[in-house]
Amino acid sequence: MKIYEELQARGLIAQVTDEEGIKELVNNGKATFYIGFDPTANSLHVGHFMALCLMKRLQDAGNKPIALLGGGTGMVGDPSGRTDLRQVMTPEMIDYNCQCFKEQMSKFIDFSDGKAMVLNNKDWLLDLNYVEMLREIGGHFSVNRMLAADCYKQRMEKGLTFFEFNYMIMQAYDFYVLYQKYGCNLQFGGDDQWSNMLAGTELIRRKLGKDAGAMTITLLLNAEGQKMGKTAKGAVWLDPNKTSPFEFYQYWRNIADADVLKCIRMLTFLPIAEIQKMDSWQGAELNEAKEILAYELTKLVHDEEEAKKAQESARALFSQGNAAEMPMAELTDADFEADAIDILSLLVKSGLVPSKSEARRAVQQGGVSIDGEKVNNIREVFTKEAFSDPGLVVKKGKKQFRKIILQ
């Protein structure tokens, strides 16, 4: 199966501008393509994960990726998919975040021997003269068409600033520069980027002629994949210092039954034929599928050793109520009264709940267990001895847990 057909089989393609042209490029390793990453934090997150996997797939098929860091566009912030104004960051924050992104991307993309590039759009955007930019580019954009774009429509009721309104022009200019200077003939992005990406294609056609524009092709990631990423933004990071390998594994291990096979198809590098055999899996088999998903993705992000540790710890958590690599919390003598601590205080001290009222609610709703045993009594107490090696495993709900030890 060729790479374009594989992308289709994995459910990654939503909309294209020229399907035959795309097939010609990517199936023959002729694409120099870019995906943009605005540095809104100091770590990539699950929302970026599909894009990185896609870049790796295409590079393995002989195509050349350009990872475009938004050191310039990050000064403005993309209004797509947002209902409020993005926080404005300092140039120093943006530069630091870009450096963090670059280091993390090297786990997925091979940048050796010119096989891929990392570029930063601040190198051309920040030096632009505003009036010259208006004269050169502004005339090629219709305000009426821009306002009709989905990325702006959802912001019109709450208010769209002129500051953000410029983002489409900046993103279009990126593709224009990349096409001219680096031979970039293909751009990828999420469904919420469709209008911005079409603007880039149209700009090239207007500036360089229709023949040149015929080589610029837009391909979008599937909307379902984008939805998965958005639900995790700000929560599940690729940096192990922000989300541990065990927490990362658990995120995927606890994904909804309805999403597990979809995620395996879109995100893992398992053969399509192997994945298709899982399509009929139900019940307990879906739990096995979740383990496969969690292991494969943790291996991809954190390496095989960490994936094995996370899997062993997760299994221990659910079978014996103990796990070596899970998040930990420590108690001190000051946390005990008469050498004992009650369940509500324990939940607060563990960091699983912010207050005793929430702790009480969790217990009363049957969502708390200690070493695999459900706790129903809000007055349950535990002595110091209970926290001696190996400690107690406290679990709240399906996904939150801590190993509690005495300091």
C-alpha cells in the first residue's frame, strides 16, 4: 500500500485541493511539506501528536518535512478554534518555547543530512515593513471572504480584534515564503486551518501565476483526529517532566471504548492489516486494544524501556493495587493526628482533590479506593504503619491515582 492510500486507510485525510497531484507528490517521495507549530507552551502536547506522527510517516516514505516554528505568528496567536483572545507572550518566552519544541521534535523526525528542516517564521515576519507588506500582499485578500471563513465566524459574536485578524495573512505569507525559498509544495494542517491554508495557496497563485500555484497542494488532517487533540490540550504533554511516561500511558489506557481503535489506526505504526483484525473486538478485547495503544504510543514518545515500565506499573495498579512508577505523594508526621489520618485529609494531601468537600463527594459517590478496595466511609482512618514500604495506592475515579508513602 502506498503512503497516500495508507493515510486514507488510517482515516487521516479530510479535504484536499488536488487529490491526483497529492498522490503524485507523496507516493513518489516528491513532497517538501510543512506543518506549523505555534509555541504557546514550553512543551508539545497530545494536540501536536498526530501532526508529528504524520510527518514521520511521510518522511519514511521519502518526503521532506519542514517543521515551521511560529516565532513570528506566535506574537499574534491563531484565533482558529478559540472563543477568547490568546494570552500575549513576550519574545523571550516564545524563543524559549521554540527551542523546547525543536528538541522534542527530533524524537519523531530525522533532521540529519538535510532530510528535514526546522525553520522559524520570525526570520521573515518580524523584519517586514508594514506599509510595504500592505502594498505587496494586502491587495490579494478580500475582507468579505476572510470574514466568511470559519476561523473568524465563531469569534464575531464575542469580538474579533484586528490584531488576530492579521493571522490569516501571516500564515498565507509563510507558505508563500516557503514555496519560493525552500521549494515547499505541500502544506498540512487541521480542519480549523482550512481557510488559512487556502489563503496561502491562493496567494501563491496570485503572486506567481496559476502554473506555479498548481504545484501548491493543501491536505488536512481528519476532523476526528483534531478533536482528540483538542480535548487534551494543556493536559497531556510530551515532555516527561510535565506528564510522566506512566501518566502518558494511563491517558491512552483509559481512552473511551469508542475511540480506541480509531486512535490505533491514526496514531500507531502498526500495519493496517493487523489493525483491521481488531475492528470486530468487543468487551474485554477492547481493554487489550487500549493496552496496545498505550504501549505503542508511550514507546514512540518516551522509548521502549519507559513503555514497559509504565505497562508493568499500570497492570500492577489494577491487579495488586501497587505500582512502582506511578505518581507519588509523601506524608509527614505533621499530617497525622494520634498516628492516624482520615480518608478526606488523605485525598487532599495526595493532591487528588483540592478540598475536603470534594473528597467527601468522591467517597460518597463510590469513586475512591485504597489498594484496590473501595472506600465508602467518609470517616475511614489509616495509621502510620499502613504507609510503610511499599505504601498505599489511592485511586479516585478511573484515571487519577497516587502512591502515598511516609517521608
